[in-house]
Amino acid sequence: MKMDFFVDENVLIPRADTENLVEEVISLAQGKKDVLDLCTGSGAIGISIAKYVDGINVIATDISKEALEVAKINSKNLLKDDNIKLIKSDMFQNINKKFDIIVSNPPYIKTKVIKDYMLKYEPKIALDRRRRWTNVL
């Protein structure tokens, strides 16, 4: 998305496929008012939408306080407008409003499979679907 995102050991490194998702949401979000980005991590999805969609308000959530700190750094570095709000929330737990669009690239790997992954620099919580989806399913 032509932006340099800060990442550390508390968030996943944004992948090329994420950019495809963001481009699709940007095309759908034109003329919309409110977007929710669940499991924001570094903020790559929500911040990109906030940057490229005029008049949009984005709420970005994550269960991890540390991930939200990374998203906050990226928001300050990459956005000139204050059209993104970061909230600590386990999925919809602390969300009580309606949105025009809800977007997410949530953890999607089975717990028992993650053990086989060699993640030196990224947090397991960002991949383990059971940790994030327990309250939703």
C-alpha cells in the first residue's frame, strides 16, 4: 500500500495477500462511513483504509495490548488525519455499534499445527485461531 509499517515481535509481518484484501475493502468502502478492523495487529488493514478512503472512520481492535501499541505507532507515523480509533477487544466484546463494513484477517491456524511452524519473530497468538475464536464460536 506504499507505506512502511513498523513491526516487532508482537505482530505479524504484513503479507502481500493482505494488500489484496485492503484493495477490495477500499473499493467497497467508497461513500461508506464506518469500518471495523478486527484483529488489527500492526494496523496495516485499518490504517490503509483510513488513509485511502476519504471521510471514513475506522475502529481497529485487537486482543493484544502490545499489538495495539504497534498499531498506534503506525497510525501516528502514517496518517495525518485522526480517523482511526484503537480499542482493546476480544473480537466483538468491547464493540457496541454498527458498521458499514467489517474486515478482518484473524488467526486461522489450528493450535496443533502451529507447533510445526518456525515463527522466530512473530507471536503465536496472532496465528492461533482457537485463542481468538473461543468467545465467538
